[in-house]
Amino acid sequence: MISSKMQGLVDNNSVIRQMFEEGLKMAEQFGKENVYDFSLGNPNVPAPQKVRTTIERLLREEDPTDLHGYMSNAGFPSVRKKIADSLNRRFDTDFKEDNILMTVGAAGGLNCALKALLDPGDEVITFAPFFLEYKNYVANYDGKLIAIKPDTKTFQPDIDELERAVTKKTKAVIINNPNNPTGVIYTEETIKRIAHVLYKKQEEYKTTIFIISDEPYRELVYTGASVPYITKYYKNTIVGYSFSKTLSLPGERIGYLVLPDEAEDYERLFQALTIANRILGFVNAPSLMQKVVAECIDEKADIGYYSKNRDLLYDALKEYGYECIRPEGAFYMFIKSPVEDEKDFVAKAKEHHILLVPGSSFMCPGYVRLAYCVSYETCLNSLPGFKKLAEELEI
Amino acid sequence: MISSKMQGLVDNNSVIRQMFEEGLKMAEQFGKENVYDFSLGNPNVPAPQKVRTTIERLLREEDPTDLHGYMSNAGFPSVRKKIADSLNRRFDTDFKEDNILMTVGAAGGLNCALKALLDPGDEVITFAPFFLEYKNYVANYDGKLIAIKPDTKTFQPDIDELERAVTKKTKAVIINNPNNPTGVIYTEETIKRIAHVLYKKQEEYKTTIFIISDEPYRELVYTGASVPYITKYYKNTIVGYSFSKTLSLPGERIGYLVLPDEAEDYERLFQALTIANRILGFVNAPSLMQKVVAECIDEKADIGYYSKNRDLLYDALKEYGYECIRPEGAFYMFIKSPVEDEKDFVAKAKEHHILLVPGSSFMCPGYVRLAYCVSYETCLNSLPGFKKLAEELEI
């Protein structure tokens, strides 16, 4: 009776979300402080104080019918202008309000982009490991997600494989920078090489190939690192952004898409994105939060907080004998499973009340993801468990 | 380059939304007070004061990582419980939190319902006149919307036509009660007859047919009228609700779905709805607003405000010679076009700075919709224009 597309999904619900629900139950059973739930990218850093004071000020100063009312499906023009200005200041770009579409988080934005672009059977390429929801998002529009195998040395995209994977049917390439689940930043060199391949393939096939760059972690980068702004390297780009991580507002569902003027058929595509926002049922990004993020555009979550967690965990886990990648951005660490099937490792870790996500949930078996957007105490208190686990597994 | 499904939509953008954008431009040009924009269901009544005080209290009392954080995709359990309790109190139902799924407005909810139910080629029946977005929502999942012609005497659904329209492929029937654009309430008798036909057809075809009841205007009913609670008449029902109109929060995108225990395969279907909420990119209904509506569940917008507008406009328009239906609910009035093509009437009205929506946008040509969720002054000041228009058209 349920649609056939949904049958499989119901049978095989998201592992990450299941762990989240399980984590809540375990917290109830054993006490929140005795469960080390590293399963979800739900920031533990509170939203900056300015979020609260801005909401309070908006409630005092603005007419509630404007503050909570409909606006253009693309979002409040003043909000879009402020976001464009902020990007221009920080990345030396040249966006106007008409390059910005306010969305229901990055997930909402990606769905609008795929709805606007994909015909049934179109191919979308991405690089493993990747956020497995991409597969569902692409399937929503009857596209086919092609995953390129991970280069487990650097966890940079494998550009030679990309070149082989692009076909006449390739409509888009999704990249996620900084990367979930590895914490790796795709370098400028990588971006340039991707752009080069796609320009060549567009020419060869006389097609249009979009890069959809999913960048919710753009501001979460550690010392010295920086994330190239992709529109400067490739014209046919849609950038998806979310304030979930930077402002610790994941439940509020607020983000935006950027479509540069240089993109092919820009005007019609921007309209298509706006219509997609409407007909997919988002209608518009939540109105109060649009105004909040516009005022808090220069705020960001406390990077030091995540950095401290990263250093603690990385150093300890290395000491215990685990192999892991030192994250440069985001708040994830990708750990090589000490046993062949990483699901066994995840199960063993759970015995120590440590919740991790198997790499197969990111199309990268043999690894596990640890989300360290939790309290320092959680990280600290999890260490004896990690140590015992290492001993048990004799690594 | 844009997907073929979207091409037509870009060429032929929503008339209602276009008028909204045009209204904004006209307001800039002629002054807001000189444009009588009756085109959009954007409530002019401010949200109840309690919305503001609740937000302020939540900001003071709740941990921001909870208030703005992720929760289960179905929504905060405590919020869902409060909504279930409120429904039980008011409609003598027996819902629990697991019958309630928090959604990004009613539009988000309807999309989840259709995603969960439809296979390509499945048919969804609705009754004209209807909110034309239903067509896009059904098309999102490759379903086919079958529109039953309006009974322009009563604007109640034509049940004999329904009986003829149901086929083996019928997966759902969408009703909208109170109705946009007519302001008519489907009576208990109508609901019983719809249920009767569908029970019979389910039996005959050995299929499952859902009623999807879109009820954002449930609380907006005038003296004496009441809206039957549909789950009491038919088991396979999904109710979609939004706080957009009742609490004047249309921009905030907050609503819910109700799926009763009695629905076939309830457990799997509820899971499918929850997963649809996730993979369509909503992820969850905006978190702060979930908590706000749970606290404001017994508040409602000032019905007297709309009632005053209705009486003023209805009486005046009748006096000028227009034929219209006296609304019993919602804040729309459906006016018979005095000229054959109602688009000509809409164009003429615009010359008097009156913005109306053609009935063809609701699959009911020959009529226009007037949304009177505007200020009393707007209604009052539009009257000379309506009068002149009647004279010009010699009605």
C-alpha cells in the first residue's frame, strides 16, 4: 500500500537516524552522562548569544505580519542582499540578491537543485565517502547516483575516476567541502582539476554539467585551513549552505542556495529553483529565522570548542593504536575499523556506550564516523571505553 | 538544461504568486494604501500576543541546543503529545503522540503523504475548485490528479461523479475543508457520502484508498458552522494541518499530519511519512516553532476580524450586483465573473488597483477568488473600485 520506492526505505531506515533514536533511549536508560553518542551532527555548542538577542529585538521591532508572513518564495530580498554582501566581502565574489535563494536548510536546497535539474535517468556523480542521503535526494527525481570509490590515502576526490565516470547523461557532480564524514578539505588543486575535467567533458559531449557544492561546514575549519569558493573556478555551480552548524541551528532548517550569474541559462534556472522551493512544499525558508541569520551573518560557533575535542580524541585514539584521519574541518573524524567488518566494531563500541556510525553508511566500509560536536566531557569520559575497546580488539 | 518537468512550470509560473509579486511592485508604485491586494492567503491579522511571549519565554528557559537542535524526524514527542491531547479534547478523538507528525506547513505535510503513498501512474482525485498546487504536489511523485467538476449550485463535492471517477488506480482523494477558494464547508452529510463511496470501492477493487484532508482553515469558521473531524468517518485518512492561518504564521512553515491507528498498515505508513519528511529535505519541522505552537494550541486568530471583512464585502458586492457565495469558513470569497472570461474581469479589476485571482487557477473558470485576510480599511477602500467596475461592466 505504501509506494514501492518507500518500501525499501521503511525496511531499511537510516542507520544514523536509528542510532540517534537509540542514543536517546540509551541516555534514558543509563543516564545521559554515561552514553557517548558520537552518532549525529547535532551541534552541542549553543547558538551564539546574538541569535537570542536578535530574535528578541525582531519581536519588539517588527510587525508580526511581516516577521511571520509570506514573502517571495526565494526569500526576503533584504535578507538575500545581506547574504550576498557577506559572501562578496569574505570571498571576493560579486553576488547580488538575485543570486541567493533562501532554503529549508541545505537538505531543502539540494532537493530544489536536483528537482530543477534532473530528468529521469540523469546521472549525478559524487565521491565516496559521502552523506548517504544524497542517494535518496537524487532518487527523489529519478536520477541515478554514481559513487566514485574513495582514495583512502588522502580522501581527496579521485579525479581520474571522475573523468572516466562522466557520461552524456551526467547532469551534476555533488561535492561536500569540508567533507562529512572525513573532515578533509578538498584543496584548491582538487577543485581546479574537477573544474578542468568538467569543462572538457561539457565541450566533448555538448552538455551542461553542474557542480552542486554542499557546504554546511564552510566556516568550521581549523588553523590555517581555507575552503576555496567554488563559483570562482567553475561557472555552472550551485552552492548549498546551511546555518545548522555555523550558528548551531540545525533544527530550525535555514540555509540558502547560491547560483552565480555566469551559470548557463541563469535566469530560467533561478526561476526553476524558486518554483521547486514552492512546489516541493517548502514554500519558503522559515521567515523569522531568515531575518535572524541575516543579522548574525558574521557570527560563528566557537571553533575552539570543536578544535579542543578534535585534539583530545585524535591524540588519544592514535595513542591507543587506532588509525584515523586528522580532521581539517567540520566536526567528524573518520577512523579505520580495527576489525574487518566495521559493523562489528560499531557493535563492540556500543557495549562501552560509545555510539559511532559505520562507514558503509557513507559508502566506505572498513571505517567508522565519529561526530565530535558533543561536550568536552563526553569526549573525555569516552576515552577509557576506547582504550578498553582497543585492548579487547588487541590493536 | 532545466528538467523537462520544470520547463512548463517556468514558462507558466503560478498566477497567484505572480500576482503577489506584482502586488508588491504596485504597492511600491502607487502606495500600499492605494492597492487592494486580495490575491494571497497571507493573513493580515497579527499572530496572537502569546506567540511572542512564548518565544521570549522559551529563549529564556530552554537550552539553546535543545530549542534549536535536531529531534526525531517526526518532531518533539512532547509537542506531538500536546497536539494529540488538544485534538482529543476538541473533537472527541483518541490520538497519541505517535499519530502526529510535525511538518513544514501543510504543503510539506501533503508532500510527505503523497511521497509515502504514490507509485507512478497512481490516481489522486480532488474536487474543483481546488488549490492548484495539488496538481504539482501529485506530479512530484508521478501521480495523476483527476479533478471532478464543480457543482456550482452548492460547491459541495459531487459524490456521484466521485463514484464514477474512482478506479483501481485511485490511491487517494484530496479534500480541503473549509474550502479554498470558495469558503464553503463540506457538510457532515458530504463527508459520510464520500466515506461510503470509498469504503464500497475499496471493497470492490480490493484496494486501499486514502482521504488526504487538507485543513489549514479548520479553526476559521463563522457563526454556528463546524467542520466534521474526518478520521471519525473514514479509517484511511491522513489529515494535514497548518498553523499558518489560525496563528497567522504562514512564513514560519509549521504544521502537522495526523494518521490514526485505524489506518491500514498504520505502523509502516507512519514510518514512511517520517522518512519522507527526512528524505524530501524537510528533515523536521522548524524546532522553535514546534514548541511555540504546542504552547499556543488553544490560541486562535481573531475570527471577528475576518467576519467583519466578509460581511462588509459580501453585502456591498451583492448590492453592486455581483453574484457571490457567502463564505462559512476560511477567508476567501468566490465571485462569479460578470464577464465570460474571468481573466478579463481580473484585468479590469486591476485597473482599479484591485487584485483578484482567476478561477481558472482553481480549475473553475468563470469565477474569481477574493482573499479578504487583509485590513478592514483595504476592504472598505476597495468598494468604490468594485462599484465603478460594476458600472463599467453594466451588471
